[in-house]
Amino acid sequence: MSSTTKTFQHVSYLWDEAKAAELAGDEVGLLIYRSNLLGADLRLTNYGGGNTSCKAMAKDPLTGQDTEVMWVKGSGGDIGTLKRSGLAALYVDRLRSLKNIYRGLEFEDEMVELFNHCIFDLASKAPSIDTPLHGFLPFKHIDHLHPDAAIAIAAAKDGKQIVQDLFGGTLGWVDWQRPGFELGLQLEQCLQENPGIRGIMLGSHGLFTWGDTAYESYVNTLEVIERCAEYLEENYGKKGPIFGGQKLESIEKDARLKQAATLAPILRGFCSNQQPMIGHFTDDDRVLQFINSVDLDRLAPMGTSCPDHFLRTKISPLVLELAPDEDLSDTKAVKERLTSAFESYRAMYEDYYNTCKHPNSPAIRDKNPVVILYPGVGMFTFAKDKQTARVAAEFYTNAINVMRGAEAVSEYTSLPRQEAFNIEYWLLEEAKLQRMPKPKPLSGRIALITGSAGGIGKAIAKRFQAEGAVVVINDNDADRLKGADEEFKQQYGKDAHAAALLDVTDAETIRKAYETAALAFGGVDIVVNCAGLSISKPIEEHTEKDWDLLYDVLVKGQFLVTQYGVEIMRKQDIGGDVLNIVSKNALVSGPNNAGYGSAKAAQLHLSRLNAAELGKDHIRVNVVNPDAVISDSKIWAGAWAEGRAKAYGVKVEELPAYYAKRTLLNEIILPDDIASACFAFVGGLLNKSTGNVLNVDGGVAMAFVR
């Protein structure tokens, strides 16, 4: 059938014959092309889920003879973004010869190291545990995916019979088996017992499909998933309302977001009692349908079925017993109510570990939930970084889709707890975790830096991101913020920052910026007061308007931003940092500087006052005093530079050199220098320091703190 006649309702057909023709004869290129198309449709598989392969002939570098090689997605990759560097390439004959030395299910983990003896390309990615699943099947192109529609049937109580009836015997079935060497042998046996089948459904797990060409495999995969989705669609509502109908109604969108933003820091505090966590919130319609349903209490404790879902969402979610419109203003009362819920969850998880553990199991991990469901409001997820938290939410949404489909056609079944444990605490998974890079100094930390669309603020935000933090960039200039937002997306990706309009003189915009931080990441750990402006005039020319503007932005702005930030930090109860970017002018008396200099002095003393007050909350307050940071600064773009040049009797263009010459080190100060000072305060080495002033001015003796 020509590709132009292919029509699908439940999956995306993305094959482009012209692009594929450019790859003709390059089987590996076609594998990558097919993989990227499949990974682009989240209905087929989620981020990091599934794997794909191809087999083709290649020259053996040792013999010069043609030999069959299998290219398969390597360990830890993602098919949607797969490149050649993400593939493992293995000799097919060597891989299959491992069957001769396999000692049985109890010893299958030892086979993983032997995959390395089968590697054809020494630059290969490490082979994944799924390698034999592809290698023991004879087909040139194979897709192993985790589509919601297929898993819904695979996780149904009578899924095997449904598959038989739905596909008339053209799709095989293999009961649940943990991924590995044994499952590869079972796939091979299923094919031998059912010659001519087009694929195999893995009980509670996913789908294997194939073809002799990349295109045949791609279309076969889509057709099988499309048929599964059609079947579910045909059956929705036949057994009664989805999830037993709705038990409660969601509150309005704006109210949901406000409730979520209010609660998120409290939840983050509970989830961060062992290590700092980053949050994610969604009120997706599919999530709301599930969490508002009659069947929530029955289905939620069962957990997920597909191992890819389970590894990212834990044994089960925590369901909050809060009314959707609950008054959350009394933080102490809310914490008291949630304490018992978290203690119960941790006790459940510890019991699960102790009941299921083996003598050689890794030590128990974080006992806090990953997924937290708030009926009528939405779903929170917490993990070590934003991407992991977001992906956990996506996978639990997939699990909801699976439950929805399985309940429509049969009855949903999850992995038995022992099987779930065997996946979660698998020694091979533990080894993979141990190989992960060490966290960066600011991993798990959330920073809000005012005025971070340019100048010093942007430099601080970039440095914090480079050190592992997520940041909320903001500015009162919408165009400037838009440009910075695009720049950060291109440089750091979509998960590393959020953007919000913020005018430090407007309490409402400050509140909304912190709501953005709470919804995007769960709260805030580091507040940097960097936004500012400068007015340099002789006292006789200085107006009351000038004075009010300076004090509103510099002093009142610092106070308000700190006040809102401290409120969130106290909800989290895990400490935090406030950094105030002040100035050497807070200490040095100079000409034409009455308003700016005195406002900076007020900022400095306000910092001391805050440090004295907030120590009991383990919130550190410190000051960085820059001087003459001209690069990329709006302050120096207009009258301020002219005023300072006039005060010192030099030309504007001579100011950088003038400022450098008057320093002890004869150095020009750059935004990155200020960013480094900020990192010094929050990077972990100065956790017991508060109320300090760090000068970054090249050495101005009059600004020495004394």
C-alpha cells in the first residue's frame, strides 16, 4: 500500500518518502529515522521508553568478511532523540551463541557483562538489558514500544484472550517476565510456536513488532497500535461510566493553579527531607478525570504495570485527603494534617521494602512519594531534577491511560509487589544508578533572580544553571524578558528555567512570579535581589521623584521580594539563601550620589537585619558589593554613565578604564565576576555563613568593611 493512502486516527503517520529515499541503502540511517518518528508521538512511547533495532551486513574489521551486525538503542537512550552515537552494535552470531552458556533464570543478570564480548563497534553505547529481545528474533527491523493502547490490553485481566480475538492469532502473547535474557528466549519460542505472526504482546509490559524493512516495521507498528486504540474506543462506556464516574468536580482553572502554587512548597518540603527535590504540577484533563473518580481509591494503590512506568513513579502515589477548595492559608495546620499522610506513606514503603527485599538487595532508597494526587486540583511529582519530575508525570499520565483502557474492556491488573520490587531494586538498575554523574553543587535548588533578563542578573542565572540549579528569570521589560527566555531555552533546554514578568515595586507581580516558581519547580531556595537602577545628580538637581523611585526599586523592592521568598522558604522548612546585590556605594561617600548611595546603604543594613531575624529558619542572608559593572547593564546605558563621567571629569567611553585604574588590582569588573561571588555563597562551602559582605570591586580601599 502506498504511504500516501495510509490514514490513522489514533497515532501519527509521519513517514516522508522523500526523506527516507535519501537514506536508501543505509539501514542504520533508516533505523534512526524510524526511531525518531516513533519517539515523536507520545501515544507510542514516552521519553526514554522502548527500543528499536536493525540487522544488516557489515565488514568484519578482523577478517574483512561480511558479517551480520545488529544496531540497537543503547542503555539509557531515547528513541525520539536517538543518534548513531546512542546505538550499540553487536555481532549477531556472537550474541546468539550466548545461549550456549546461559545457566538459567537465576543467573541471567550475569549475561549482561557478556554482551560486551559481542560488540562490533568499539565506540558503541553500552548494550541495554533488552539487547537479547531483539537479537533472538530474526527480523531485520524491530520496534519495542510502550503504547498506552497496547499496554491497556496487556494489563487487562484477560488480555491474552483479547489479543487472540482482536488479532485473530496474528499477534503472539508472552506472559509477564522481567526484561532480560530469559524474556529474549521466550520471545524466540513464541515466534517458533506461532510462525507468521506480526508481533508479540508482552503481558503487563508492552509490544514487539517488526518488518523486513524500516518502513514495513514502522507501518506494522502503527497498524497494531491503531487497532488496539480502536478497540478501546469502541468499548469506552459499555461497562458503565469511565472510572466509575466522577466523585467530585474540579475547581476552576485559576483556583486550581492558586491552590497548587500555595501547596507545592509544603509538599516539596516533605519530599525533600532526605535530599532536595524539584517539583512539577499538571492539571491535565486525563489526570483530573482519574483523580476525581469513584474508582480512584481502588486503582491508585495498585500502582502501574509497565516497568518503564513503575521505575519512574514508584510503587503507588500518595492521594491527599484535602478538599479542592480547602483553605490552605494556615501553613502550620496544613503541615500537621499532611504529616500523618507522609508518615503513613513512608511506613508503607518501608514495609514494602522489608517484605520484598532479597539478601543482596541495595539499601532502601528515598521513602517519599514521587507522585502526589490532589483530587479536584491536579497532580504533583517530585524528583532530583525538573526533567525527571516532568517525565514522572508523563509516565503516570500514561499509566492512567492504561488503567482507563483496561477497565473499559476488562479489569486492570498491576505488577505484583514482589515483581515490582524486583524491578525497582534490580542490581542492574542499581549499578546504572551508581554510574550516574555526581550531582552538581546546586542540583535540586531553585533560584529566583530579579532583573535576570540581562546584565549581572542574567550572568548569575546562567552560572546557577551551569552549577545544576533551575532558575526563574524575570524582568519588568517584556521584550527583554522574551529575548532572554528564548536564549535560555536554546542554551539549557525547556526544563531548566521558567520566566515571569516582575516589577519589584509591584507586589502583585512579585506574588505571581513566586507562583510561577511554585508551579514550575515546587518553590524557591535562593532569592537574589539584583534588579536596580541608578540616578546620579547633584543634590540641587535631585528631585523627589528621583528619590522615591530609587528607594522603591532598591529598598522597598528588596524588602518585598525577600518577604515573599521567605514565606515560601518557611513553608518548605529546608532553609534557603537570600543574596542581595548591593554596591560599594553603600560604604563609600562620593559626589552626586545622595539618593543612590543612601538607598544602597539602606539595602546593606536591611540585609543585616534580615540575617539576624531569619537565622532561626536556617535562611542565610548575604551581600555582594560590586562596583562599576558596565557590561550588558541597562544602568550604564543612559544618564547614569553620563552623570558619573561628569562627576569624575572623564568621557563616558573612558569610564571602564577609569574605574579599573582606581582599584587596587587594576581590573575591570564583569557580570561573571559577580555571578562567581554569588555561587561562592550558595555552592555549599559557606553554608554556615550569614550576614556577610563580599566585595567584588577590584579592590576599593574606601569600601573595605570596617
